[in-house]
Amino acid sequence: MAHSEHNRSKNSGGFALIILGALLLFLAPNINPTSSELGTMALIGGIIIGAIGFYIKFIKNRPKKV
């Protein structure tokens, strides 16, 4: 492996998406208690955003098994 490739940063924002998804899941019931549609959309959005972050952080760059 070339030295410059070894030192290159691999930060892709996946961890930030996981944290954002977790915050949405945690805060979804408290977002707007009078509007259940908004809370439901926040729950679904938190799951989707967290799943995308998990894919980017852990699955995308995994070496393929032969």
C-alpha cells in the first residue's frame, strides 16, 4: 500500500448520520404531541437516516469474502 493512501482520512460522515438518526428516534415522540403524523414521520426518518449511516460506516467498505 502506498504511503499516501495509508494516511488518507476515511471519514465519510456515516457516524454523524447514525447519531442524527438516533436523535430523531429519541426525540420523535416529543416533537409535536398534538400532531401524530409529524412524530410518525420523525420515527421513520430516524430509522432511515440511521440505516444509511450504518451502511456507510460499517458495510460499504467491508472487504468482500470469496
